[in-house]
Amino acid sequence: MTAPLKHSADITVDVALGDRAYDIVIGRGVLASLGARIAALRPGVRTAIVTDRTVARHWLEQAESSLAAAGIPTSRVIVEEGEISKTYAGLEKVSEALIAAKIERNDLVVALGGGVVGDLAGFAAAILRRGVDFVQVPTSLLAQVDSSVGGKTGINSPQGKNLLGAFHQPVLVIADTSVLDTLSQRQFRSGYAEVAKYGVLGDEAFFAWLEANHAEIFSGSAAREHAVATSCRAKAAIVSRDERETGERALLNLGHTFGHALEAATGFSDRLFHGEGVAIGMVLAAEFSAQLGKISEADAARVARHLAAVGLPTRLQDIAGFAQEGLAGADALLALMAQDKKVKRGKLTFILLEAVGRAAVVNDVDPTLVRDFLQRKLAG
Ligand code: GLY
């Protein structure tokens, strides 16, 4: 399949969760319809927009105008950009501001931003007055294809990422693909790792399409909407079957067990963006799968080749500062993986590949095999 040439009409993806079902509306310019869509969904509602400084500079006025045009009263809560806001202090700030804005049980919180804002605002909505509804307006590629869909909300503890949170589904997701034009190439690429993930974990045809059409996704042609919609459909299907991650949803963590350890080892700093950690993690998961005889070396190389083709890091040695500072050793990385909340009763759980396009959850992976594998990778 080649890339669609023209921007299509808006695409709506249904997240089929019974009486908590919701739409993901995808398209260039759909932010302008935010107010009308909320007014249709919740006549008479009041809203508060939670966003960060950078997103506010680009998109807050447009979001507010759309709400005002639909006659919806709104207030704004602006937080610092980045993980520094996904903390107890950030949650306190947002919660107190929402209470001061008199957001009641029947009102709506609007999360306008990337993954941090979505997780934080969603969690604040989940606990405010024992739960108010919220709308996700994701402004990063990563948030559009992953974090805004599926209802995972939360903040970090000093002891680890996302250790406090709630499953709280949004009532609507508005994914305006034109807002991605203001992202840096590095941010966009980082989100792209999550797009590629859907191909690698469950859809070989989509992966092949990405191999052929990735440049169009980056340039902002209609291929971008197709990629976002295909990713959202894949996630919606998995979430509707396993909302609380008792089984299949764990497949979405492909690349994340290695990736989170690498993020932690680099201090959750600009040395490694989340999606970059996922890209390296996916390649490690593919190579580890090959080592265990589950896929061929050629399949693992195919995954690495595509991610490298879009400019994503694929090796530990690609991490900024690796040559000067190195990285924690294999044992330290293993310890970081053991802290990950995806570990059950001390056993390592990995998402491994049975083919490009077919992942499986593998429990009880022998930690010594992982350590030996990492030692070899660290040695280059
Ligand atoms: N980001 C993985 C999930 O939503 O389950």
C-alpha cells in the first residue's frame, strides 16, 4: 500500500468500552471543533484546560476560542513543561487550581498537551471530587498514538515512574495532526517509535507500509493521519479487550522494559527521550528474541534497520554521552528492570517477538540470560 495523497476527512476511531466508550477524532485542524464536540457531548458543561507553558504558547488560544465559540465557560491551569510536573507537587498545583476554578462533578477537565499533561490532568480528574470526566487533546505524536488513549493516568514517585495513578478513560480524544508541525524533529521521531511499535508487535503489513512511507509521515502529508489512525485503532482494539492490563495489553510495553531501564540509567534526562529508549528497547527485545531462537537474526536486523532509517537510536552506543560517561553496567540495568512495575514477584517479564508483527508476553525470563546479553551489548 502506498501513502494516501490527499488529506482525508477526519477519521474517527471508536474505543469500544461499553458505557465508557469514546471517540478518537483524528485530522488536520480538528482542534477547531473542540468546543462544538464538547457542547454536543455535554450540553451546559464548564471546562478547565490543563496545559504547559510551551503548548499554551502555541495552542491555548485556539482551544479557548473554540470553547468560547460554543458558549462553554473555561479556565486555564498552566504547569511547567516536562516530568517535573508529573509529581506530587504538580498534582497538588493542578488539583487546587481545579477546585479554585469550581470544576464540579458534571464538568470537564481538558488535557491540552503531551504525555505529561495528559497523565497529570487525567489523574487529577480521576481523583477530583472522586472523579470528573476529562477530554484528551494530545499535542505530541507520542501522546496521539499512545498515552492519550486507554485511560492510564498518573504521576511519578521519587522511587519510580508512573507508580501512582488510576485507570480513568477520557470521554473524547481530539488528535489534531497539524499541531505536530511545531514539534522538533527529535520529539517527532521519538513519538514515531511508538507508531513503529504497533507494526512490530501486531501488524507486519503496517510495518511494511511504514518502511515504505515513513518520510511522508514526517513531512505531514495524509500518510500522517493514516499512521496515527492505524496506531490508535491498534491500541483501541487491545484496550477494549484488556482495559486493566491483565494480559494482552502488556504487549504495548514492547521495548519498554529495556527502555525504562535506559531512561532511568540516564536520569530521565535529555540524553534519552522516552521514545528513543523505546526504540533501543525494541531493538534489544528483537535481538534478545533472536538469541532465544524465537525469530531470525534477519528479522531483528529488519526492525533495527527501519528505526535507524528514520534517525532513531538503535544501539546502547547511540545514547548521548555513552562514549564519555558510559552507562550503568549490566547488573545495574538489570536492577533497574527489577524495579519496573511490570515485574511480577521478582520475575522478569519481557515482551518478545515471535515474528515481525507478532509479539508475546514471556514471563519468568532467566535474569542471567538477560545479564549476559546486556554485557555483550554494552561491550558493543
Ligand atoms: N502505554 C501502554 C499502555 O497504555 O498500556
